[in-house]
Amino acid sequence: MSTEIESVLIENRVFPPFPNLVKGAAISGMDAYQTMCEDARKNPDAFWEKLAREHLVWDKPFTQIVDDGKAPFYRWFGDGELNVSANCLDKHLGTPTANKTAIIFEADDGKVTQITYKELHARVCQFANGIKALGYKAGERAIIYMPMSIEAVVAMQACARLGIIHSVVFGGFSSKSLHERTVDVGATLVITADEQMRGGRSIPLKSAVDESLEMGGCEGVRHVIVYRRTGGQVQWRDGRDLWMHDVCGNQADTCEPEQLNAEHPLFILYTSGSTGKPKGVQHACAGFLLWALLTVKWTFDAKDSDVFWCTADVGWVTGHTYVTYGPLAAGLTQVVFEGVPTYPDVGRFWDMIQRHKVSIFYTAPTAIRSLTKAAEATPERHPREYDLTSLRIIGSVGEPINPEAWMWYYTNVGGERCPVLDTWWQTETGAHMITPLPGVTPLKPGSCTLPLPGIEAAIVDEAGDEVERGKGGFLVMKRPWPGMIRTIWGDPDRFKKSYFPPELKGYYLAGDGAQRDSDGYFWIMGRIDDVLNVSGHRLGTMEVESALVAHDLVAEAAVVGRPDATTGEAIVAFVVLNRNLPDDSEAETIAKTLRDWVGKEIGPIAKPKDIRFGENLPKTRSGKIMRRLLRVVAKGEPVTQDTSTLENPAILDQLSKAR
Ligand code: PRX
């Protein structure tokens, strides 16, 4: 593990909670928060037991709380039984929520479709019945590769209803990435769409599924169910391919939910780690649902009258927790958006908030930073030109939000009336872990502030001992929590090694560096492993390197991150070709070829922003690539570090000059 940590600006401004939000908040006031934290510390079992009984509907009540007999493979509420979809939908039938709008769906072209809880329940049941009629059973795995749509939520919920474990793959991933996940998860079903619409353009999805299935190793896939989104041309394999509307056909609109063990896997979601192979993060039904629901109630202080909008795609964990599961379990009305923030113009988000009277808005720092620039360039689309007074809470997720972006968001979007909730969490944590609470926490721009009740976050050194305030170290969780990752699908050893290294006393290692200030506030300082965060998307440097070296022209490649004003981090690749060094114009052509190649191998999000060619890479005499130096070169800074252990110091000069 490396202690090398990028530093962040430590801000001094403090914004106390707004009195109108403190009053009536789910957690109201610092004293209430501290009491909850204290209760959880003193008697964690009683703390979690009460919450799980109060907030979830159980088919068979649990008697066990946390079972640590096989730690770190914790089990939560392990002898209880329930169904996640029933907790998101059936629970509301027979209550006033049944006729409430569950989803306001806005398509890329602006067309709005609304669906009530009752209608959504019926749609989910019909689709679940259709899948069941095809012979699918609890425990099988389904790949979902769909655009943002009501149908994507229906597909996920239908799987949850039957105990089919879904693995959603972001629609921006290539057929190759899709293939890798389909094989790893051992999928028997794929649910997709003909095409997706983004910014006025149609992007094929079904053809990527066809390609991925032709790559071999996915012979277990019996059906591909296709949602007709655009009506675009698709290839069809009779017997395997089915339209979603035909699968639903005349199916009944009620479907008995499967009574599942609390620990039954709900989903597997792939995320990047420090090796080339993405990890299938496995979450369990009851624990995940509890944590998703509690954080919607606590962090967002969600009320029945709220209109909630999380802009994340269901291809990422944020879309799982804060689109498909949390808001529905809480009975909220939410906006689901198909398109992009810049189409038809850069005011799209603000216009949507105004039209749908959004009161809780949750997005990523990258979106905020790019919209800041756009609003300044296009004053008529500046958020101040829109009525955003419906907003009461605004949140941020996925990457550090720099104080400037925080202040812009607070002032221009929140109108200085809404707290900015900088929520720190991960695919592995299931839901928020360290975040301000609207009725509790004084805010400091750039800090995710304090852990939620029940979460024992700490900063430790290499031996697992807590470091002093103000000192950097590894962010860990000292105790398990219900929403935590259960294992890495098919690789329990990697799970143990990655998250519970023996030297850290059994603590959960998040993979982020952080420090605490004198008030105990947490400041995240970036990853401690070879994971990049580009526009809030996690990517392993090794994944990009493997994609590059798979190209015939490439002999060797090293990939590092460089701070970027819009995307947070940008990918810089240093490449040694299988031929002589290209001249400038050749370099440009080859760089484009390689960029497109990576786009095809992984997906457009992984395309390096900058590719530099050299005759070699900076290596130690034992042949290890010195990424530390490459990071300096990538930033365009002079190398002042000791380079005496380098085999070939002159290479740094070449790489610094190369374009
Ligand atoms: O480095 C942290 C960063 O994103 C990583 C988790 O990425 P992922 O699993 O894709 O989940 C993203 C959505 C939760 C973390 O290890 N990260 C996430 N939120 C923040 C953050 N870094 C700083 N501040 C945050 N609020």
C-alpha cells in the first residue's frame, strides 16, 4: 500500500444548518445525531435490529442480527426472509402512496411519461411473470444492458421479485466489457434495448449484446429480451431473442414475490480495482435495502411531498441505490432522465428542476463543473434564469467536489438556501457512509463531514492504528454495517485481500486516502491504489493498460491520472510502440487509433485524454515502472524527485516533450 496521497485544499468557511431544515428533520440537531452514534457504538446489535424491524417488511422475521462467525464474510439478519421488490412496491398498495406518481420519466427528446406505484407494481409483476414463464428461477443471473427508462427499473425490480440476481452493465460499456461481465457472472438471461437515445443521437445496444454473445463462453444465455426503445433495426435470432412487450404479453399483473433469505444476493455490480479484471461486487437483499432506505430518509431527509432526482445512470451503484431501490422503498416521487445535461442546451437540468418542481437534486461534481463553465459561456442558460425555488436539498456524489464547484453549486443552484450534501461512499458500501445531514451538520466546502450513525469510520496507518487529527492515512470502517459488500462474485480470496488486509485488524479498507481536521471532519484525498476517477467513473489503470497492449502497434503502456478541471482526473497514457518513434503527424494519427481502440475495448469513458510516445518507460533497475514519476510528467511539472534508481533517466525528458 502506498501512503502517497494527493493533497486537497482545506477550507475554512463553515455553513451552519438551516433552521427550517433542522425542524422536523429525520435526524434533527447535533445532539440527536450524537445520541444515535453513541447508541450504535454501545450496542450495535440493538441499534441495527430496531432499524431492520421498523423499516423493512419481513415475510419471516429474523432472530440473528450480525453473524461474524466467518468474518469478513458477515451475514446480516441471516435467518430472516423478505422480498426487496415487495418492500419497494407491494408495501405501498392499499396506502395513499399506491396512486402517487412513482416515476416521472423524461426522455432525451423531452417526452414525459408518468407512472404511479400501482401501475409500476403491475408492470413489474407482468414482466416477472413473463420471465418466470420462460423458466427462469431464483439464483440465476441476468445481465441488464439498458438505457435509463422505466423499463430498466421494471427489469431490475422484476429480477428482485423472482430472486434472479441482476448485473447491470452501463450502456456506455463496449461489447467486450459486456462479454467479460456476462461470462464472469455466468448469465443465463440478457435484458437490453434496441438502441438508446443520448443528446439526439441513437446508440445501438442490441448489436453490442449480439457481438458479446458471439465472443463465446456465454452459451448459458438462453434468451435476450429486448425493450423496443427507438424501433431501430436489429438482428434477430429466433428462439433466443424476444421483445419485452411480447414477454409481458397477456401476463397477469400480479405476481407473488419470492420469499428470499435476507442474504440472498440481490445484485452483482462490476467495478474497477487495481488489477486488470473488474470485480463483481455482490450485495445481499435485506442489508442493502435497509441501508438504501435509511440513507434516503436520513441523508436526504426525504418527505412524502418531495420530488427526488438522482441523475445517475442505473449502470452505476448510485443508480441502483438512489433510483431503483431507495426512493421506491421510501415511496417517493422521482424523476428518471434518459438524456444528457447539455441537450438540447446546457440549461436542461435547470429546466427540468423547474418543470418537475424537483426538491431534492443529486448529481456528480463533473456535471457541476462542466455546467459551471457552460453557464458562464451561455448566460441565458445560467441557473439563475430558472425558477429553482422548489429545491430544498442538493447533493454531490462520486468524486471529490472542489470548494469552488461546491460554492458555485451552493450559490447558483441552491440559491444559498439548500445544503450541499457531499456524500462519500462506494459501490462496495451500498449507500452513503460519510455525509452531512441537512438537520445536523455545519458544512465545510470540500469535506464530506461526518459518518452516519452506525458507521465507525477512522483514518489509520499501515499497522491499523489511528493517526492523529490532521495527518493523512487510510480510510477504514472499524465495524461491519448491513449494506456492506458480501464478497467478490466467484473470488472470495480477492475480496479478503482487497478489503480486509490482515495488517489492518479486520477493518474494512476503503481504498481512499483521507484525513480528519480538528472538528473530526473527514477530507477525502483520493485513491491509494491504481484506480482512477474520471468524471466520477472508476477505472483501473491496469484495465486501460491491458486494452492498449492488446493493440498490435503497442509494445508497452503505462497509464496514470492527471488532475483535470472538468473531469476531476484525466487519463494519460505513456506508450512504447512496436516500431520507431513516430513524428508529430504520425503520432497524432496513432494516438487517435489507440484512443478509438480503447473506446472499443472498454468504452468511451476509458479513452485516454493524452497519449505520449517514448522509446521506453521510466523503470527501476529491477524493471518496475515508476508511475510516481510518470504522474509528475503527466502534469507537465519538472521532475524534482530522486531519479538515481532509474535505469534510463533520459527517458523522462523524452516523455515530457512528447505530445
Ligand atoms: O475515491 C472515492 C470516490 O469514488 C470512489 C467510489 O467509486 P464508486 O464505487 O464508483 O462509487 C461512486 C458512487 C458512490 C471512492 O472510493 N468518491 C465517491 N464519493 C466521493 C468520492 N471522493 C470524494 N468525495 C466523495 N463524496
